[in-house]
Amino acid sequence: MKKKLGLSAVIIGLFILVGCQQKSKETTEDSQKAVEEQRLVGDIQEDDVFVDVSWVKKALADQKTIVLEASYGEGESYEKGHLPKALHMDTMEIETEESHWNILEAKECETAFLAKGITKDSQLIVYSEDINAAARVAFVAYWLGVDNVKILDGGLAAWQEAGNDLEKGNETGKKATEFGIAVPARPEYLIKTADDLLAAQAKNPDLVLASIRSWEEFTGETSGYGYIENAGEPLGAVYAKSSKSSADVAYLVNADGTIKEPTAIFSEWQDWGITPDKQVAFYCGTGWRAATAFFICLQKGWDNVQLYDGGWYDWDLGHQKDPSNYPVQVGNPREPETLEIKK
């Protein structure tokens, strides 16, 4: 009798164990599915900008593929290890302090890309430890006219998390002599300076000027940058929730650095009048963070989206010289009784 009871207990225990294991498996699968549903990148389409590690690995077999590691400076991260075939691009090759960190003239940028063998027909993949650096370089390539520009979603961390090795050594690439099209081939996507913004607003008074800066930057509590003297925003700017500080786009990315599926954030933007049916110009301090927002919207089918590259830095410089022509708001524009307007 005791043997029968013992056997029954074992059988019951096995059923419980199997059931728990199945439930644990289902919970894990549900959690994984929930994570995937939060990502912008899924079933990758031909004209998507953000791509995953699997896509990149396949693309590396194509002779037209050129990989850029984008970062400021001489490439400290690159020297520690980089993706196969990757070349380092210093962001100072496309912007400088002398240009107020605005994108350089198209011919100068063309020269920088040709030096790395990049033409309009290249399949270009840009990655970084910083999504904004990757987006910055990718934007310039797209503006110039490269037909096939991609950004590795999750950057270097995603590549390593997938178990892929890094290579060491300085890749130089083969210099190209002809870009293949007059640059910039897509001038409509760039509003370069504060004066260009004024001209765009005169042409379309309904243009939405969307700040992706942190709330503290947007309301004038801080400029966000050591080299930007004043705090505030161009008069009429609205808040496109994206950043927690001047160095991130925390509300646009998941904890692992991949781009979030943006439906929820788009809903918050809509409350500020930022919608895909309007002409929307994104900006930040000097264009890095705004480039990430630009590409998210472009991938989601926004037809009239632009980057105001001069950002707060260029507007503030203009305001210091001519306040009436470059008016500034300080505070929350939804609270007009406390909003300070400087003209």
C-alpha cells in the first residue's frame, strides 16, 4: 500500500514539475514576445533604415556593403574592437566647432565619404555605441544622396549580445573618386541654420518646430551644454518627448538600446500638435538627437519630416545678436501666464 501511495506521489509530482516547466517556458516566451513588440525593428522592409544584427550579417557578404563605426574623435571604441569590414568615421569629418557643430557644406561631406569608398550606390551600414552618433552620420549620408542607408539597431552592444566577435585593426577602405550624383541629392530634409528656419516658417507658417530636448532644456532650466551660454527655446517650439538629458534619447529606446515601437510616444507628441500630416522639423542642441527622431519618423512613413540642424545653439547665437529676429521662450508654453518671451 505504501509503495502504491509512493508511486502515486511521484507521478503527481512529475505532473506538477512538467506543468511548472511549461508555465515557465510560456512566461519566458511571453516576456520575449513583449520585448519584441516594443521594438521598431521587426519584419525588415527594403526601405527601412533601422536593421537588426541578422540583417547586417547577411549584408556583409555583399561587396557593395560598407560599414561605418561613428564616434567623436580618433576612434577609441573602434580600436578596442569593431564589426567586420568597419571603417571609423570621426564625426568631426562632417561637423566642426568652427561650423557651430552644424553639418559642413555638402562638398566637404562628399569628400569625407568618398575617402571611405562611399558613393550613392553603396549599401551603407552605420553603427555606434551611441545611437545618436550613428544617426548623425547616417543623416549626412542620406542627405548627400546615398540610396541605401541603414543603422544597426542597438549598435555595438546588440552585435556583441548576439554572440558575434569583434575584429581589431584599422580598416582603411578603397577611396572612391565619383559620388554618382550632385550633392546634396536630398536637400529638402535639412534646415541648416536659424536663418533657414525663418525662411521655412515664412514659407509655411504651420511648420511644427519640435524640440526633442529634455523637459529641463525645453523649459529653460538649463541649456544642456557647457558651450551654449543661454537656456530657452525658439519662440513657438513644441515639446517632442524624447530625452532625459542632453546626451540621450531615453524615451525613444529600450533598456538594451534598441529603438522602441513609437506608437505610444507618437501619441504623446500628438498632444503637442506633432503629427505625420504636418511639416515637422525636429531639433535639439546641435542635431545629434534630432537625427534619431528624424529616422524613426521617416521609417514610420512621415512624408514631410526635416532636421533643423542649427538647433538651440544656432538660434541662441542669433538671439544674442538680434533678439527681435530670433525671439526666445523660457518656460512651459502651456502656461502662458508664466511663459517668458525674450525679444
